[in-house]
Amino acid sequence: IAILCYHRIGGSGIVAYEIGRAMAEDKGHTVHFMGLEPPFRLKDQYSDRMRFHKVHMKEYPVFDYQPYALALASQLSVLIKRHNIHVIHSHYAMPHAISAFLGRDISGKCVKCVTTLHGTDITVVGAHPSMMDITCYAIEKSDSVTAVSRSLALESETKMCVTKGRIKTIYNFINPRFFNPQLRSDTLRGNTDKFILMHISNLRPVKRPLDVIRIFHKVHQVMGDKVALHIVGEGPMQFEMMKMVEDLGIEKDVLFLGVRSDIGALIASSDLFLLPSEQESFGLAALEAMACGIPVIATRVGGLPEVIDDEESGFLFSLDNIEEAAEKAIRVLNDTEFYNSIRNKALDTALNKFNMDKIVQQYEDVYTH
């Protein structure tokens, strides 16, 4: 199996790595990751069954931008022949699926091309008029196409004019080894008795990070020194966030932690997770929190209602409705019995509805049928 994915920290890279790891370690397949850098979780976990192949770029003065997609296709064709690749799994239609087709055709081999849509390849790249035709082509030409939520599958069919029923929904999942309640640490909590509200993202506008501050401020106005906010990640809006925190006078209760690798332990050491995104094709961060037994308050957008049952396994609120989000946060933090009920249902949902072994089997079925 060849897996094409981006290496940066993000949902698609995490899921691509975990699929590959499970296929190698649990299913006995040989997996070849291919890209500019290894998936960040791969690290030193290379083995005879799990390998990485770097795409080498050639500088040439005619090119303003190095042609990653073409370099990937050319080097993939060699990989196919040398390692007897049977399946190419592309994460994102653009550019990986296109590179997969081209690499397969160059090799002259019969290889199944599977494409997984994660969201921005449809909502951002594919939605642009200059890229819509080739994105639609990537979806239609793939042997199998999956999307990480029903919402994304439907949006892809509608926006891309894709054949109805062409896209199969296979949900994201998390590895419980990295996300579970036992990772909770008093040291990471700072040995505080305060309720810790947490937000993790790349702090870009689509994640609505200023709404995180606004929600916390509303909660803080009611609960005062009983609550604190921890922000994990870096991005273009972090300085606006810091300025808003100062203007609201809540800087002593807001901590910016920057980029961290111990995400599971950080989440497990919090008490409430805020995800006020404008768009979320699935919401992997929400599932990570649920697997740690942390209730999530998220916007009712995209695939999030497929992950969270409102008032049962977490909370949903309308986009921009800061008051609604704050009210739900205050209510659950002030009611221990209600909190534990939400926590238990969140854990059950993460471990059963989004069971890793079950979902990996769905991908293997796609590979082999």
C-alpha cells in the first residue's frame, strides 16, 4: 500500500498515519508513505512493513514553483514497480489523487487508486473555479472515494457535480493509546483547582479563535477565578487573541501554550473543550477530547453533529451565538452529575461509534473489493 499525505500536524496527516500503522502492524500489509517529509507521528517507527519515501524536488530556473505533483507522480511510478504496489491511498483529491493516476499510468501496472476527501480539498481548493474541474476529475477517476463525514460526502456531490452515491462515508477515528482519560496529569494542569477550558487549532480564521476568547470571557464573568483558558497551537490570529485577552482584562486566567506534541495528555488534563469553528468537515479535535472524557462545546456545522449528540455526548451551538455556548459551558461545569453523564456518553461514543479497529477494517474492505 502506498499512502500519499501531507506531513504537517493536522487531521488528514494523523488519520493517514494511523491507517498506515494499523495496516502494517495489525493487518500485516507493507505500507509505503510518500511525501516531502514523513508524517509527524511516524518518527522512529520505521520497520520492514512501514517505510517512508521522500519526494525529491529538482530546482530549475524556468519554474517559479517546484512541481511537487509531477515529482511525486514520477517517483511514485518507480515505487509501484520496485515494491509491487497494489493500492495507492491518496489523502486529498488535489494534488495527491492526480499524482496517483499519473504515477500508475507511467508504471503501466494495475493499481487501485483510493482517494479520501478531508474537507479543504473540496471547500477551499476544489470550490475555486480554477480548480473545480480537475478536482471533480480526481473524484470521478478514482477507483474508490471516501469522505470523513456524510456532510462532506453530500457537499462534495453537490459542489463538484459528482455522481450521486460515488462517495462512501468512512469516519475519522483516533488511537486510544494517544487519547484516553488515564493521561490526565496534575502537573500539566499546573496543580490548579480551576476548571480548565481548552482550545487547540492552527488559530486561523476558519477556527474562529476570537470566539474562543469571547466565550471564555462570558464564562469568566459568571464563574470568575474558578475557570482558566488554555490555548494550544500557533497561527495568524494568535496576536489578535492576545490583544483581546488584554483588552478584556483576563490575561491572568488565559495561558498560550504554543505548539505541543503531548496533545492527548493536555486534553485529558482539561475539563471542557471549545471548538467554535466556522467549518469542520469532521472535527477530529472534538473526537480526541471525547476519547479523553472531556465534554466538547462546538458549533453546529459540517460533520460535527455526526460526532456530537447535543446535550448527550457534548454540546452544539449556532455559529456566532457566543451566549448560547457560554450558557452551556456554565451549566455543565456547575452540575457534577450532568458533567459526568456527558463525559461517560462521550467516552462511549468515541470508543464504539468511532472504534479504530472497526473503521480500519472498513478501509481494508475498500482496498480489497
